[in-house]
Amino acid sequence: MPERNGMLKLGMVGGGKDAFIGAVHRSAARLDGEFQLVAGAFSSTPEKAIESGRELGVTETRNYPSWEDMLERERRLPADERLDAVSVVTPNHMHYPVSRAFVDAGFNVICDKPLVHTSQQADDLASIVRARGTVFAVTYNYTGYPMVRQARCMVQQGLLGDIRKVIVEYNQDWLANRAEAEGLKQAEWRTDPTRSGIAGAVGDIGSHAENLVSTITGLTLSHICADITTFVNGRLLDDDANVLLRFTSGAKGVLVASQISAGEENDLRIRIYGTRAGLTWIQENPNYLYYKPIGEPEQIYKRGHSYLCPEAKAAQRIPPGHPEAFLEAFANIYRAVAVEIRARQEGREPSPEESDFPSIEAGVRGVRFIESVIASAKSSEKWSAVR
Amino acid sequence: MPERNGMLKLGMVGGGKDAFIGAVHRSAARLDGEFQLVAGAFSSTPEKAIESGRELGVTETRNYPSWEDMLERERRLPADERLDAVSVVTPNHMHYPVSRAFVDAGFNVICDKPLVHTSQQADDLASIVRARGTVFAVTYNYTGYPMVRQARCMVQQGLLGDIRKVIVEYNQDWLANRAEAEGLKQAEWRTDPTRSGIAGAVGDIGSHAENLVSTITGLTLSHICADITTFVNGRLLDDDANVLLRFTSGAKGVLVASQISAGEENDLRIRIYGTRAGLTWIQENPNYLYYKPIGEPEQIYKRGHSYLCPEAKAAQRIPPGHPEAFLEAFANIYRAVAVEIRARQEGREPSPEESDFPSIEAGVRGVRFIESVIASAKSSEKWSAVR
Amino acid sequence: MPERNGMLKLGMVGGGKDAFIGAVHRSAARLDGEFQLVAGAFSSTPEKAIESGRELGVTETRNYPSWEDMLERERRLPADERLDAVSVVTPNHMHYPVSRAFVDAGFNVICDKPLVHTSQQADDLASIVRARGTVFAVTYNYTGYPMVRQARCMVQQGLLGDIRKVIVEYNQDWLANRAEAEGLKQAEWRTDPTRSGIAGAVGDIGSHAENLVSTITGLTLSHICADITTFVNGRLLDDDANVLLRFTSGAKGVLVASQISAGEENDLRIRIYGTRAGLTWIQENPNYLYYKPIGEPEQIYKRGHSYLCPEAKAAQRIPPGHPEAFLEAFANIYRAVAVEIRARQEGREPSPEESDFPSIEAGVRGVRFIESVIASAKSSEKWSAVR
Amino acid sequence: MPERNGMLKLGMVGGGKDAFIGAVHRSAARLDGEFQLVAGAFSSTPEKAIESGRELGVTETRNYPSWEDMLERERRLPADERLDAVSVVTPNHMHYPVSRAFVDAGFNVICDKPLVHTSQQADDLASIVRARGTVFAVTYNYTGYPMVRQARCMVQQGLLGDIRKVIVEYNQDWLANRAEAEGLKQAEWRTDPTRSGIAGAVGDIGSHAENLVSTITGLTLSHICADITTFVNGRLLDDDANVLLRFTSGAKGVLVASQISAGEENDLRIRIYGTRAGLTWIQENPNYLYYKPIGEPEQIYKRGHSYLCPEAKAAQRIPPGHPEAFLEAFANIYRAVAVEIRARQEGREPSPEESDFPSIEAGVRGVRFIESVIASAKSSEKWSAVR
């Protein structure tokens, strides 16, 4: 399959058949016509990798049985055939070796979250990214929503005053029963420490919550106090976490992440309370942002309007009332990475609104957060410092 | 003012001019035509007490300058003139001496929350109530809502399975600024330790949240871990609290109480997650209860329908879609107390649905909860036991 | 039962056992302590009337077997014993004779809606009210809500610009089945032309919708085009109506009233669209008013705040977030009537905010509206004039 | 640009720069990787057409200055290079000549709504489609939503009983001011009778509302009574319509379509009331369907769950709580057309769930509806028959 003129060439590691997130990455990459999937090693099982690549229409010569083969061959291609970016959408344990190797070979990388298993790995990867100067994005996709960017802008404009308190929650129920014992692939690796890492719900969704807080508020965690639980018998990792937060600014907070909260689907939500106003955003109805100035009527900011901040406008595609949702937010990461890659290729400086994606630093911070929560949960000390 | 045949005779201590909660108690007492206000000592300032009583139309001979005068005279009245109940709606510090004295004299008492300042006082008061056998209600008014009673019933019926997690919140913003320095009476005494007690937001609203959890779930707190804050400069008590909860059953939870959460009005809400289903209730839109069985459509139970439990039905007055609200819930406490008093006067056993009100034991538990939160907040130990 | 000093003496015609609306009137009258029920003829069946009066605690001498007896005796009482007002809460067909007789005897009257059966009766009653100068209120209770008054104020302030369009709906389902054949009293008389009048749903709830439009917008209907239906077999009156509206100003609209809309409880709602902004209010969640200026964030006005108009503030009792509902809105009619009566008794002019209740003129307009809808429904002409 | 193996080859007429709906069609076509845009005549202005094609990356040889050129050359291409489908996304007046010509040449066509200007054109086009046996889809995109398909299924399963009443609305405000005089392209042609046709709001959005009713309920309109208005001075077509509906089954209804409803964005919503239950769906929050059986708790059906009907499941991509929205619904039309085209190419019969798209018959019905509304609006007869 030859490439279309002007489209960026994308390779993918992981994301074969039965993988939820691989298909999401592909839809997101495709939505704006910026990327064309031209190569891949879609599974750790060679046969499955090849089969998946065929189903996806990838040319035989670039459909690899393993990521090592892919790296080996793709790095030697001439500049005009070379991949513009590689998406790493494997289970967590492969993020580090795969991302590290591709970055080291000079490839731009889009890696799923959480970035890696340990902060040592994270620091190492970050230093290699810095050394090689490649583009590196972590798909904290929820901060790709236009109204999250609007929230960040309103905080920066001082509309909330000084932030006193943050309540962030990520409530799900898909692991309320022992789905990993019933053949659900998504559940299997996410509850397996060798693949998922030291954390279950904390890593899978708690890190999204942390990223949401950090992205919108810009606050830095100082100390946390965590209570994590494994409610489902036989499960090897946490499926529920309640965490008290203290920020360096003196702000306080609560973070809740749960995969056993019966009846909840994908209930990521954040409330931020400042000295002047409060702000609420709810992922399941993402086109609205609720702004509550003290003593004035509550206001509902809605996606698509001219009154929004430039970075919110840059993240939308269609008019008000024509709802955008999860895929568009995810695609915003890909679109921003495309802008960044093209700008670098052309020696330009992209506008900050257009090249807005979660960086390796966000990924490193996420890994540290996960480690801190697990450490706090094991500690009898009330407060554990967040590095 | 002579009494109407058949109406119970109510006296009131506190609740004079400028008092918010006194007027609420009177409306609640009046709503169902069960009580007639015939006596009172409406303020700690004698002139203000008398003036308030006149405005309320209380007969001069029963309009007292002090609660001690009221007690002294009312206790000597013949049985057919005697007060059927006394409402204690003073600032917190007077709950103990006033309630104790009236109970000791054999009066039935309806006391505002939190019951008293210390658990010693609470235990003492409870033992006197038991000794004298009087009716004693604590106005944890929010558990008077029909849909809270429906929630309790559904938990008891096992519709949620085993409860794993509870998130209860009470978010307000009326103390986001230093209202106590601007002449707001309600703020003044609530932020004054000599009148409010050891806790601010924790006592004023956190105890409502505790009562809501306890009433609906029947769970018993084992340990808590609290972080409380005074965000407003110059304030003497906490205005924000975040608390991790552990129950004796193994269930976990989070309790949030805040009076600085900008843009929130009176946002008491609870979410309960069991092995089978979740349940959500929100005080500001109280006629609905959201039931979320795993893998099935969410259901909205609505006040007034024949499919509700008997105790929910017993707590309502008008048909579906004709919303009931705060006053009716509050009045349910008074109506239930009236049923209990009449039953005792007539030697009957009232039905549990009709005589459903928060008992002295709920009040005692609330005081212990407040003490535990303050103790935990001061402790460097992660977990503090709840007695 | 002697009267309490300072309370207004209320008599009631109708509203005995099994009557929904009589109990609502009594609760509304009682809520603010302004009225004391001292006399009544509570049923057209003498035995039931007397029995109901006894249950309500009315003194034997003022507990009448018929409204004629009540009128006969009460009119002769000395001034200081005389009723300050009479509530007429019978089925519709008795509104005219009872109200007319009591007004003619100089009594102030609070009459349920629709006012009477025909516009001739309405005009006659109105002229008698004017001639006798008595206070006359029609319990279009939904316009007693604080946020309806806020809506009216915002229209008057020009915040909507010129009104172009109104959509008003009143959707219920309690007559989706033939409840009148199953012994439901409320259904029986409402579906009986001899008691209910020429209209079913149109009269029972359509007239509330008309009053809501007229109260908030001040617009005058010019022409209507109605399609009414009786969906339930055997029913004698309409149970569903869809009506196109044209106002004299050039504004257009739609009015829907239905008692067969499955799953709807008491869904009265209005949307108003002007050249500058839209406005939405929904009775089932009545503490909020949604204001939508073109090109700006939607705003949610909430009951209890200092930013509201004086007439909205005058209609509330408790702080924001402590929801008020149906009974309080109904009680606002009674409280305003009390203010008006006392002002007249004392020769004062009451403030417009405090004496704000639906007048006999609103009642007359409602009857004309009902007649117009029925006439249009029978006509093959597209547009029928509204007188 | 060579084509990717396995992707269907798509051509497009219209949809150049500044066109909203062309970009939506392209995103929708791209989302699932089924179509590749390989040819186009993107504007009626040749220079603009070519420039748009270049920006879209279309190969020079298939980037046409006019649709006639495109047709002329594309029809002569060998079978393996031929377009699998042509999207017609011009202003309305070109739908007929362009669609007719391409169908006549044997191309499959995806045409925007409303289908054509007159029912004669519609009938003519339909007969050609039947004669040529091509695939023809009309992008009534809102019926592509999974929960609309769930609604249709639930009606068919009898969960609502017999339908009595339908209320469908489509409220917008983007034409509340004279946007067509301010250079807004979308407004210009939509308010120009030579391009838009005889109707403004009625054609642009009223026909979506009609399609929604027809798709979900399967009911057939018998008679209508319409009141249409042009509120904005100088505008040449209607910007507001209120229509009473009568169905052949005896069901009644109301249809509202407005582009001057201040504060509304894209508020398409439908309520359906049957003898057993009601059903509500709201486009702006499209992942939920509200099912209200009489006398039981309301139920919220949510996208992504196993309890949904097969046709709803076939229309979704990602798990519950990961919201899908406008683009995915639109893409469902394209995906279904792709399934249909491939099935025909391979001589298979596709499953009805997978090849579910609005047909030419739906388009014909939509044109008839528009004509009927305009005819009724001009008539002094109350009821106009719908052919």
C-alpha cells in the first residue's frame, strides 16, 4: 500500500485483534486525515501480529511479526519512506522497552498511559527523549477534550481565584466482578502485575485523574494519603482507591479511582473550588463546563462557541450542539502530534494551541503519582511525600 | 392563646428573630397541623426573647425571658396544660443544658443537631433519656426525605448486594468568605468554638453526612483518616474536611464536608456501591433516587409512586411530580414525633413507618463522629478508631 | 376551638376526605401561620361534610352540613368573629354558585381553578367581585413559584428582547388508563362533564399552562388552532390537547396539555424565546431558571440568591440549596392573600411583591381560553379568535 | 494518489472550502477506514473546486473543475478504478441533477438531505434508482445514532404499547439574527429559495425531525396543520414552524422546527407516548434513551451495553461511558453503505443491522413532508393531507 501524498506515516506496536485501545488509536489517527497506518507489529504473538496487520490492510513488507523486527527494518528505510511516528499501544510492561528502542532510533513516539512501570524507567526514557529530541506524546486522552482546555484556560485567567480544593473522581464498574477469570482480555492484563505494573485501578484510571488535575490546575502535589483496596476475591491488584491530596500551594483535595463502583460506566469528573468560583467537568457529557462564581448565577460554557478560549476552539471540529466526544478528544492528541511533527520537519514553531498534547513529563509525573499512591497505601504514616 | 383541641402543645427554646433554623422548625411543626406553638424562651437575651414571642403570637403568660423560667413554670402546670414537647433550637452549646433539664423534668424533646459538644455530655444525656423514658428526637432532617427512606429500604432488601463503598459529600460555599466578620448571625456562632464546639464544617454539616450514611446503609464506622482545613483567614474552626472511611464490614468510603466550595449551595449527596448495584441520592433534587444495577439500565425511583417501600410512602404528602422538598422532610421528623407521643399517651405501639425519626442514639453517634474526625485531623497516625 | 390572636379566620367549602386539593389548600394556608381553619362545609354529602370537619378539628358550631348553611350562619356573625376568607375547593361546577354567594355576602374568596364553567359565569362573577370590592384569588398555584416570578421579572426587564415564541407544556399520565372507572375520585369528577365542565385535560391542566404563559410573558392570545383528543375509550372529555398559539404581538407558540403522556408525572414546563435570549422553567425541578442569552454561556438562576428580583425574593422562605417546592408555591398564594386582606383591614396599600396572587381577571381569562380551545377543536377553520 | 487495497473509492460533489457538511461527510467516511476519497468536484466555482481538491490531497487527474467533467471521465474508467460511491453534498438545488446523473450512470450515491426540491423530482429520482438498482442513501444522519436504533427496536418490540402521541422538536438559534447578510455561507444558501427550495427551517431541520419520527415509530402521517413564520426581517424563507400532526393510526403529534429559538444549539429531541410507556431521546446528549413505563421507575438505557438490541449494538464502536456522538452517528450511514456496497459486489445479502441507512424512500417521504407543511401553512383549511 503506497502512501498518500501529505499524510504522515504511522507505525503501530500492539493493538491487534481483541485490543480495545489499538482500534481507538487507529480511529483517532484516521479522523483528521493526518496519519496513514503503513506499518505495524500488532501483537506479541507473531501469527496474531501478521493476521491483524492483514486485516488492517497493512502492506506485507511492513507487517511485522515482532516489534524488534519492525524496529530493525524501519530504522534502515530511506528518509522519505521512514515512519513519521510510532504508536505504542501494548500492555503497560512493553511501553518501556518498545518506546525506549524507537526513541533511541530517532522515531517520534505516541505511547499509551501509564508511561512505564517505574519512575526509574520513566526518568531514563525522559532523558533519552530529551537527548534525541524526538516528539513524544502520552495519550492522556481525556485532557484532549475542548472543555478541559477551556477549564485550564479559565484557571489561568484567574476566573476561579486561588484554588482551594479539588475533587477528582474516576468511577467505573467493569471490574466489579472477576472479569479477568472470564476470558476478558482487557481485564486479564490489567489485573496482572507482570503486565500492568504495581497498580490496578490506580494505574489504569487513577493516573488519568491525576493528569486531569495537573493539566487543568497546574498545581503540584506535595503529599498524599491513600487507602487502596482489592474488593474482588482472587484479584492481584487494587480495584479501588481513595486518596487525600495536599498540594504545594496549600490547596487540598480528594482523588477517587474505582473499577468496582456498581453502575458507573466511565465516570471521570472533576470539581475545582477557588476563592472566587467553582468549576465542574464531567467526561460522560463532555461538551459542557459548569462555572459557578460565588454569588452569581451558574454558567454553562458549551463547546463550539465564539466566547471560548483559543485553545478550546482549536480542539473542536463541528458547531455547538453537534456533540463531539471520546474519539474526537483522542484524535486531538494525534492531530497535535501531527502539527508538531510537521512543524519540526519544516523548521517552524507551531502555535501552542495547535501542538497541545501530553508530554513525556506528564508521563513521568503520572508514574511517580502511581508509585506514591502505592507507597502511601502500604505506609502507616498518614502523609507520604510525592516526589 | 388557648389551644386547639387535638393539637399537641409545643414549646421552643431559641429560634427568635434572625434565627434561620427556628423558623424552619416552626414551619415544620405547623405543616401537618399536629403541633401548636404555645410557649417559648426564644432568645438568650430576655428582651429579644419576649419580643420574638410576641411576634410569634405566643400568650404573654407562656412567653418567657429565659429557658430556666420556662422550665420552672411549665413543669408545674397541670397535665392537661402541659407541653407535649419542647424544641431546642439554640446554638449548639446550649443543647446539652437545656435538653438535659427538660428531659429530666419529663418533657419530650426535639433537639437540633449536633446533639451536644462532647461525647461525655452525649452519653450523659442519653442515659437520662433512657432513665426518664421520654421521647427524644434529633433533627437530622435530611434523613426525613422519602427517597432517603426508600434508599434505606432498598439496601435492607439486598438490592445492592453487599456494600463495598460509600461516597458522601456535603458541599456549601456560604462560608467561602469571612461572613462571621460581616454581621451574619448564622456564621458568627457557627465559627465560634465556645458556641459551636470543637468543629466547624465537620459539626455543622459533616455530621449530617455521617447520619445519612449510617441511616441508609446501617454500616458502622471502624476507622477514619481526616484532613481538615481552615481556609478563611482569621476563622477559628475548620471550614473544610476530607475524610477516608473504613467500616467494620470491610466497606470503604470517603466523606467530604466543606463550607468553602465555591458555587455549591447545599449539595448533600450520597453514592453507595454494592456488589450488585449502585445508588445515588442528591438533596438538591430530592424527589429522585438513582438505582444502578450492574449490567442493567439505570432506574430512577420517583417519590409518590405505588412501587415504593411503605416507609417511603409514609413520608410523603402529595402525588408524583408535585415536588416535595426541604420543609416536608423536616416536617416528617415532627410528624413522626407526634405519632410517637400520641401513641405513648394512648398506650399504643406506633407503626415503625409512622414513628420514624432520628433518635438520641443517632445524636450520640454523631457527636462521637465529630470527635473522631477532629482527633484524626490532629493525629499523625493514619487511622483513628471511631468509638 | 377559639381562634389564635392575629391569625386570619378561614372557612372552606369542599375538600373533605379523599379530596387531594383540599388538603393541599389547608397545608398551604397553615404553612406561614397566617390562617386558621375555623369553619367549613367540607362535602356536598352532609354526613361526610360533618365527619370531615370533625377530623379536621373544626368546632361543631361552625362545622356545616352544606355550604348554604355555612353562608347563612357565617354572614350573620359579628365582625370580630367573621371569616376573613373562604376557600372554595369543590369540583368545578360548584365554583360559580358558591363563590358568587360568598362574594355577594361580602366574603373574601380563594377559589380553585378553573374559575367557573362558562365565560358568562366568569364575567358575572367578576362584576360582582368588582361591585363588592372583596379580595378574590384563583389558585393558579404554579405561578406562585419564586422562579416563575423571576422569569416574569426578567421578561419585564427586557433581558429576552422581544418575545418571538413560547412553548408551554403540561404532560401527565395519570389518566392514561380509565382511572375514573376504577373508583379514583379525582378522576371521576374531572372526567364528568356535569362537574368538570366542557373540557377535561384542557380545563384541568391546560388552563394552568395558559396562566403560566400569560403571567410570565404578559402576552395576549389572538388566535388559536386546537386539536383535542379523547384517547381512553369510554371517557367523556378530552385527555389530550395540542394547540397552536398566535399572540397579538406577532409572537407564536405551542401549548400541549395531556393526561395520557405515559411516564410523565406533572411535567409543566415553559420555554420562551426572545430576540436576545431564551428562558426555560420546569415545574418538577422548580428552584432553577435557565437563561440562555444568544452567543453567551447559559446561566442558571437559582432560588434564594441576592441577585434575584424583589418579587422572586419575596416568594421564598429558606436559603439556596434548601429546595422549596409545590406546597411553598401554593402557600405563596395564601400568604399574598393574607397580606392583601390585612392591608385592606388596616387601610394600607400592600407592596406589589407581597400581595402577588392570581386575580379574578386571570380566572376569567382562563375560562375564555378553555372555551376557545374547545371551540377551535370543533371548528374546521384553522384559526379561532380568542376573545 | 493510488488507492489502498480494500478501501472503497469515494468521489464527492460539493463540500469544498467553507462548507461545513462536506468536512463532516469526509470525517464520517474516513472514521472506519472503509472509504478513501479519490475524486471530487468540490465546488461550483472551478478554481475553488480545484483548490479544494488539492488541499484535500486528491490526485490531480481526478480533481475536477465541475461535476459534469467528473461524471464524464469517471464513468469511462475501467471497473477496478471506478468509484464505489459518490457523495453529493452540494446546496439542495444541485442534489437532483447531480444525483440523477450519477445514478443514471450506475454510480452508488450518498446524498445529503433534503433529497431534492420537489416531489416530482423525488419520484423521478426514486424510479431511476429502482431502475438502475444502485445503492442510494440519504444522510438523515441523526437516525444513525445507536440509541435511536434502540428506540426503534423498543417500539417494534411493543414495549410502548400502541403509540398515542409524538412530540418532536428541532430547536436552533443560529438564524436568530440575519446571518445571511453577514457573510455566513451556510446561512446564505439555506435562506435563498433558488438554492434551498421552498422551505427554510422546515426543509433544513424539520425534515430531520420528520425522519426521526418515521424511523423510530414507523407511523404514517395522515394530515398536518402548520403555522410557519419568518421572524427575521428581510429573510426569504421560514425560520420557524409549529405543526400539528395526525397519523393514519389515530396517533397525534406536534412537530416544532425553529432556527430562531434563542439559546438552543442543535436541540433535536423526541418524546413518544404509548399505551404502556413513554420514550425520550435528546440529540445533544445522545448516549442515553429514557424509557418510562407507566407505574414503574423510569429507566435509562445507555449506549454500549449488552442489554441493547442488536441494531443498537451494531451502531456503536466503543464501550459504555466513552461517549460517542455526532460524527460516529454520521459515520454509521457511511459504514452501512459500505457494507451494502461490498455485499452487492460480492453477491451476498448483508445483515439488516449492518446495512441500516436511510433509503431513497425516506428521502422521497421527506420531500413530500416539506411540501405538505408549506402547503398547509398557506392554507386556511385546518387540516392538509400528507400524500
